[in-house]
Amino acid sequence: MPTRTTRTTPHEELAGRLTGIGAVKRELARNLPADCPPGAAAVLTVLDRHGEMRLSRLADLMAVDISVTSRHVTHIADRGWIEREPDPGDGRCRILRLTPAGRALLAEIGARYTAALERALHDWSAQDIDVLNTLLARLRSSF
């Protein structure tokens, strides 16, 4: 019976390693405040990065069904992290925007994530972290 080789191409190895990023994201999510699940944090991040927008655009940017996005929006609006104002162009729609409380929460989340990364990568050199940052940015720009 022939033996099967376990060699993989560099692209196959990369695909496998990228699935491991999910574990890193889940570990980072453990650092979120108790009342801010990962989906809510993602909504806040998208609004911070792209500015105010309608729910439909938010769902598109997040690549998530509009009903799921709507639940996240309700959760964060109930906590005062965003406001929903009537769209001047179409009163049936709402424009979503971060509030000062939402910006403060994002700053807290950023500090928590940074601290978690500092703990996890304490034995990495600054040069290794710079290389990882450069390569991750390059990977992102390739997509």
C-alpha cells in the first residue's frame, strides 16, 4: 500500500494557519467587557472606521445578514453606544453613529486588546512584532 505524503504547499500551510487566527480572535474576545459581545464590538469598530451609515450598509460591510446586524445594533443602542437618527433622505431609514460613550468603549476595548497582546507576546522581539504587522498589512491589502 503506498504511503501518503503529508507535504503541503506554502499556500496550503498558510490556509491552515489562517484558520488558527480564529482561536486568537476568540482569546482576544475574552477581554471584552461583559456587556459587549464580539458582534457588538465589531459594529462599533465598523462605525468608527467608516463613519455614520444606514443599517443596510453596515450589514454589507460586516458581511452579515441584516437581521443579525439589527440585533447587534439594538444591543449597542440600548446601552447608549450609538444613536439612531432619521435619515434626512429617507425618513423610513435610520442613520447610525457612535456616541461619546461608544467612542470611550472602543478606547477601552483597544486598551484591553493591547494589554492582552502584550501579555501573549511578551517574549517576542520588537522586530518580530514589526515583521508580523508588516506581513498582516500586506496580506490584508492583497484582498
